Amino acid sequence: MIKEKIAILTDSGTDVSSQISEDLFVLPLLIQIDKKSYFDGVDINLEQVLELVDKHKITTSLPSANAILKTLDEIKTQGYTHVIVTTISSGLSGTYNFIRMLVEDYKGLKIALVDTKNISKASGYTIHLALDLIKKGKSFGEIVQSLNDSLANHKVFFTVGTVEYLRRGGRIGLVAGTVANILSIKPIITCNDAGVYYAVGKTRGYQKAINKMIQLAIDFIGEHQAYDLTILVAKVDEKTKENIAQIKDIFKKAVNFEITSVSPTLAIHTGPQALGIAIRKRN
């Protein structure tokens, strides 16, 4: 029996770096600025995107078929026998379904896909779990099953200064009806069971939205004793630093706590005032 060598393939929207493991391969999403293409986080960074987002026509798109197939070829060349593809939600991006279509006839690798139904580090936590299970020697089938079983334990809540960026990118989904075009009403956004954005709460004012988001995160954790938490930020100013300090103090019992900048592609759709909390309830 051939020993399984398992790789994880994801996209940059999960906010996880390929540097954390040799078994992880990250496909950068594409950013188009005035018809010129850039690789997300590779040849354009978050600071540059935030500087340009209000001055130029900026859109995002999927990795190309060539990039996906080339990466699969590289995985195979490195001796991997199995690949788990786990990307940001199929309800927010076409990456998952595009890869699913491409791999139907791909030879030489056994491939399974896991739809995280989530975004940013809430998707990234699925990758962390997969890499942990690989280290523990779990089989391909066991890992795929565990990932699917864990999806309900991962959640992200975030708020934005304005929904204008979501509207521009066509990502406004089920958020639109809750804000009623009143700019002082700030939504707290998460992903529903279908992996589509929806407003789980709304407040009048940005700081109240931050406080509501914190409470929603507390409610999600509930009585769970072990959890990981990531603060997701775009542009950091003094007020952001204050909010980070508040969140860090409230969730000081987190097993793993980190502060992560969102990917440039996500910032395009959320804007500079985006602030989020991603949670992983651990078993």
C-alpha cells in the first residue's frame, strides 16, 4: 500500500501564509487595477491597495486555470499523492467551483474539496486543522471528514465604515436590506450556512458596531473552554489600536491569539475601516 502524502491547496482569501507549512500551497487571487493585473499579496500589498481603492477602478478575480493546473503539477512533482482543496466560501467567490471543474479530469492525484462556507481566517482555521491532522498522521479520508465536521466551529464577524465597498464589488448579498442606505447604520456581517454575507446585527455608529461584534463573538464561544481568536484589520490607526487592546483583554483566555492584516482582495471589498474577529472553537 502506497503511503499517503497529503498537500493542502487554498487561495489567498483565507489569510493564511504558505510559509507556515511545506504542505500548504496558496493560490493568489487576482487584482485588476485599471486593466493591469496583480497577484494578491505577491506583487501588490494591503497598504498599496488601500491607497488606490478610491482613486482607480479596482476589481478582483479568480486564479487562472493555468495557475491552478501549474500548482497541481508542482504538488505532484514534489511527490504528493493526495490534495485537499479548501478555499473561501463558494457563496462569495467562484474559486471553489472553478477548481472543482478543473480537477474532474486531472490525473495523478487524488483530490477532495472542502467548501469552508466562510472567509478570511475563519476559512484559514480549516487549513490549520488540516495541517495539524496531517502532522498527526491521519488518513486522507479521516482529514476530509474532520474538516467537514468542524466547519460549524469556525466563525467570523466584521464591520465596516461603509457598505460602499461591498456594493462596488457585488458582495453586498443579504447585507443591503439591513442598512437601508442610511450611512450612520453600521452592519455586523458574518457568513450564513450557505456561505453568503449577511448582517447578523446593526447599530447606529461604528464604535457601537465594534462592541456588538465583540458580544456576538462572546455568544458564539459560549461555554466553550478552548478557542483560538484572530483580530482582522485593514488600516491601523489609533482608534483601531484601542479596539485591538479591548478585544485582546476580553479574550485573554484564547489558546492562540493573533492579529492579522486582511488580504488585499478582501480589503477591496470591505474598505480601510474593516475590523473583524475570527474564532475557532477547539475540540
